[in-house]
Amino acid sequence: MFVHQHLQVHPLKRKMKLIFKTTFFYLLLFCVTKTLGINIQSVPEVNSEGVVQVELKKTVSMVCRPDGGSETEADEELVWLRNGALVALKEGNKKGGSSVCVTPVVHEDNEATFTCYLSRNDTFRASVTLNVTFGPQLSGSEEVTVEKEAELVLRCDIWANPPVSSVSWTLNGSKVDLLAGGFSVTNDAFTSQLKTSSVEDSLHEGTYQCTAHFPMHGEHSKLFHVTATEKTLKFPLMPMIAAVVVLCFTALLAIVSRWDKITKCCN
């Protein structure tokens, strides 16, 4: 009888254990689905790497929402950070869903990271980073007057994101002859510079054009109209002033030293 009862009870325990495990599994699944995550949607859209690409002076709109499917989402308070600093939100823009708008987008917004998280539990968070694209600030023309035998320096602003692919210089429509004109060209991430140490009107007068080749929006150019003037005689101003001061001081001392004789003569 004891063995028979044992055989009857054992399947029941197994069944109860199975029911318990199944119930626990669904309870755990229920809790997981009710656990809130954070989702940020943006216009322009966020790519797979969490980056929002936007042009300079445009607008970025971001909306943060809990995405766990909970009925209590409307009561969840959200917090925004920009590069770790708290973003001030209006009272009606904190619960259930919270939006942040950046307009107009400026240079300083490039690589800025916006993070949204639950106020009650900051482990539930999401972040996006802005990638601000802009071209080089090249346009119009500039009049440049330089004396003969003086130094000529022309500069172009080529700062851009993504960086310009190349920069070219022309003189009167032809590529600048660096060797013949004694030119040197230097480029960094911000400026392209064309320089010569001694200006000659036959070699260096004319219209220069700086052209930056930008991969997103084509070419950007600026003109420089260079005129060479005759060399002027430069007086050494500071030595002349010093000499005049010394001369005046010497004359004053001479007058003082002879003052007694002058007064006697006048008497």
C-alpha cells in the first residue's frame, strides 16, 4: 500500500511543480513586459548607431517615451540631459512622453548627446547624438592691396563637417604656379593659406580664387582681387620720437643752466 500510494502521489507532485514553473514563467514574462524601457524617436530619424544627422540651422525634434507597454506609463516622469547637464522641462512635458526641440541647430550642437531616463530609476535610459553637417563659409570677394616686395597672405575658411575633400587655388583662371610665384600653400582643418614673401606686380597681381570641394554640396569658392602698390618709405617713428624728446630735454637743461646769466642780463 505504501508503495502504491507513493506511485500515485509522485505524478501529482510533478504536475504541481510543472504548474508552478509555468506560472512562474508567465509571471516573470509579465513582469518583464511591464518593466519600462526608454525609446527616443526623432525627426530627422535616428540611425541604427543612435545618431541623428541634421544640417546646420535646421531643426531636430526628439520625443522620449517609456516603451514597456505598461498602463502606468502616463505616470512615469522623464528626465532629459544634454552632455550630462540637466535640460529644463516645462511641467506638462515630463510625464508619459517628453519632447525636446533644438532650433536652430548651431555648430556647438555637433556631437552633443541627449539622454532621456526615468526619474524613479535612471538605469532605464536612451541616448542619441547629433551629427551636424555644414559646408565651408566661402563666398563673395575681397579687395586686397599690398605693397611691392611685401608679404602677401590669403586665407580661406574651409571648416566643414564632413571635412572638405580638397582645396585648390587659381590666379586669373589658371592654377597657381607655386614655383614661379614663390608661393606656399598650407591647409589644416580650418584654414587654407596661400602665401608669398615678396610681391611683384607682374607675378602676383590679379584675381585669386580659393575653391573648397565639399562632398555633400559641391564646391564653395571665394575671390581675392589683389593690387600691388609702390613701396612707401617707412620712417622709424619710435626712434624719431625718442630723439625729439632727448633734444627737447637737452635744450631745457641748457636754458636752466644759463638762467642766472639770462636774469642778470635782463636786470
